[in-house]
Amino acid sequence: MRNPRIYQAEPFVVGQKQTLDEDAFGHAVRVLRLKNQDEITLFNGIAEPQGYFEYHATLCNVSKKSADVEIISKRMVDNESPLNIHLGQGISRGERMDFTLQKSVELGVNTITPIFTERCGVKLSGERLAKKHQQWQKIVISACEQSGRCVVPNVATPMTLSDWLQQQSSALKLNLHPRAQHSIMSLPIENQRVRLLIGPEGGLSADEIALASDAGFHNVLLGPRVLRTETAALTAITALQCRYGDLI
């Protein structure tokens, strides 16, 4: 088995033994069936003065309920894109939303805000919304484990489109629109920051598009075909990373 990457949100110190938290233990021991002396790689998403690190460790004191790790060494990881993308994603149903979050993290997105829109077919509030928010953040963490990222993107608290549009930002603001006049590749990005708005299934309403335009969002086109919401988000992120980021 290859050396798995596992996230745990606490500082690690080379030479010390530390206890895996419940999620990391469940992943390493219950799911992957790792045993004493098996090797793993840990990361914590915590910025150190030099940057972000991952830690080579071995499992020890493995039992049915807990396990420790001995931190052997660490190495700096610098694989973040120079382009900072904040994705405002209209909430879509079930696996479509999960898929969008997972793949956008693999492509290098930095922040994701799930957005309630007029055509959003998902009804979430209260405890159900809180649990779904936690689930989305776990999907992001899992995508970081898989893709080698040490920076864990934040899934912001879900909010309405009008609230998200009111947030102050110096980023270039883009809204995908199938009848836009300008290509997504045609607008210059001056400070390497983008706020990308993607509608849900059924897209944004005419009133919402107008509201976004009033908030400074540019309507941009990806191509001649209408894309599903999850396809649109990932295609747009890929195009931006190819032009302004680190995809080659």
C-alpha cells in the first residue's frame, strides 16, 4: 500500500509521539486497516513561518480505539497556484454539489461559498444545513488528502446570493453566462484574485444576473454550448488556471 496522506488539524513536532484524532484514526485504522509501523503522511493546514509542511510518520500503539504516530521528518510543500479563486457555487442537488467541491479543490480553488439562489432546488436550514456544511468541509479535506495539497480551502457558511454579492472584494468578478459577449479568457486579472459565480441547475434568473452585474460582475462566456452546473464550474476553473495559474 502506498503511503496515505491524512489530515489532522494540530501542530506536529518531529521526534514526538502524538495521538491521532477520531477522524484520522478512523481513516487510518478502520478504513485503511493500517497497523503498527505502517507509514503515513500527515498534514495540518497550518501555515508555519517558512510555509506549509507535510510530515512523515509511523503508526504505533495501535488498538481498537486509538493509535499514536511518531513524527519522523517533515518537508515543505509549495504546490499552491498563484491564482486565488473564490468560487460562489449555486447549491445543486446531492452528488453534483459534492463532485463540484471535490474537483474544484483538486484544481486549486481557495474558497468555496455555497449559495442559495432562486432556482436552488435544495431546501436546507437549521441542523440539516449545519450537518451538510460539515459534510462539504470533509469532502474538501478528503480532496486535499488525495491531491497533495497542504492548504485546506475553506467552505464558507452557506448564504444567499444577495449577501455574497455584497461582500467587498478587489478580485476580478466573473459570472458565467451562455449569452455573454466576452470570453472568460479575454479579461485581464491584475491582482491574481478571482471571484467566480456559478449558478445552480437551471442557472441564475434574469433578476439575479442583473443583481450580479450591479455588483461589478462581468458576464463571460466559456463556449458555444450550455454546460451543466458542475461542468461549468470545473471548466471555468481549469480555463483560469491554464491562462493565469499553474496548469500547463
